[in-house]
Amino acid sequence: MDLFAPKHLLLILLIVLLVFGGKKLRTLGSDLGSAFRGFKKAMNDGETDEHAKQIQSSAAQSAQSPDKDAEFPEVAIKAPPGGGESKPAPHI
């Protein structure tokens, strides 16, 4: 026997309608719908805020360090002062 057969669902709907009444079910449905809309709006606002924060933080990082290797500063190799080539250290 299938629990969600159309006959069973109609019987459950009829029992719920008798217990709660039509007006109460209508207000319950509208309240539930507005709650879902509010939740969906809050989730979209949260994603928008999160995306804006990421854009602001990446812009701030690029403004602070204009070096092309700003993402990996510990790997960036700086030229020695004087502009010439560096000599290897002598082996002792």
C-alpha cells in the first residue's frame, strides 16, 4: 500500500480541513508563504552582501600592494640594490 496515494492524500486533506477549518488554513497558508518569501529574500540579500564584501576586500588588497605578485608576496623575488647581477656566495 502506497502512503501517498491520491485517495490517502484527499482523506488527510479532508481531516485537516475538518479539524482546523477553511479560514484558519487560508491564514496559515498565507503566513507560511510570506515566511518563505522573507527567508528567500534574506538569503539573496546575504549573498549580495557577501559578494560585495569580497569585491571590496580584493580592491583594498590591490590598492595596498600594487606589486604584480601581491597575491603571493613571500614568493616575489626582489632585485638587489644597484641594479646589477648578484654574485654567488664563495664556498669556504
